[in-house]
Amino acid sequence: MNLDFSFLNWDIVASFIAKGFIFSIQLTLVAMIGGILLGTLLALMRLSGKPWLVLPSAAYVNTMRSVPLVMVILWFFLLIPLLIGRPMGAELSAIVTFTLFEAAYYSEIMRAGIQSVPRGQVHAGYAVGMTYRQTMQLVVLPQAFRNMLPVLLTQTIILFQDTSLVYAIGAYDLLKGFEVAGKNFNRPVETYLVAAVVYFVICFGLSMLVRRLQKKIAIIR
């Protein structure tokens, strides 16, 4: 097999790959922020001790974590338009799906982070007259976020890798950009190899940053 990478240049990047890269980053950031917010809410519901909050949140988290992501992507893309009566579009469907799906994983991370905060801090908050909401908002959650920050960022790296699954519904992500370029120049093997290298460099670089952050947090502790 003769590999030829000579066709790859900045024009190819600008024409085919940049658009997909931008969408992959947008999808990762939106799903991360939305997933952490919804995941934190789910974690608080599961830790509330109230059955009417614990049961639905636990059912949601366990269901999402038990189903492959690509199946959830297809479900939302194919079934939600039937329920609302109009198509959502591949990009919007991917954003909604990833946010809801990742919330289940961020929820477990946040639950572990909240439980890592000593109970004495919670009791101290109550002792000075704070409500449950104030104690969580001002005392527990800031410490939980700091404790779980490396794990949250690691999950975000996995999220970025998973964005390549939106090919199943035709969304134009980073991998799709490489695929289109490969088809246009009849060089699919080369473009897939380059795509693998790009994903590796991005994810490995971010993993190194997370490791450094983890060491700094460990020193602070």
C-alpha cells in the first residue's frame, strides 16, 4: 500500500476539517457545561434522602449509564422528531443527546465529590444557621468541585473522543471532516490515519494537563 499525504495542506484543513473541529469543540463544551449542571442537580437529588427525588434521579442515571451512547444518539435523532412533530437537525440533536447522556456520568462524579467532603463541614454550616441550600452552595460544592476537578476534566476528554459517534446521524464533526476530505481526494486511509493522530495528540496533551493539575491539587491538600 502506497501512502500519499501530499494532498493534505492548509486549504484542505480550512475547507473540510476546520468546520468539523469547531463543531466538535462546541459540542464538547456545551455538553460539559450542561452535563455538569444537570449532573450536579441529579447528584443533589440522589443525596437528598427523599424518595420522590432519589428514585427518579437514580433511575435516570442508571438507565443512561447502561445504554451505549450511539443508541441514545439514534433514539433522540429518530424518536424525538416524531414526538415534537418536526425534525431537530443532526447538530442540535447531538448537543441535546450528549448533554443528557453525560449528565449521568458527571452526576456520579459529583456525588462522589460531595461525599468526599467531611460531614463535619455540613454540620458546621447548619450550626451557624445555614440552610441545606446555602450549605451545599457555599460550603460543600466548592470543595467537591476542587476535589473532583481532575476527574471531571478526564470525563470531558472522553466526551471529546465520543463526539466522533455523531457520524451515526450525519452531523459534521472533526472525524466527518477528515472523512469528506478523504472521499474527495480518494485518500480515505491517509485521512483516517491523520484523524487518529490528531485525536491522539489532542487527548494526550489534555491528559498531561489534567495530570499536572491533579498534582497541584494534591499539594494543596
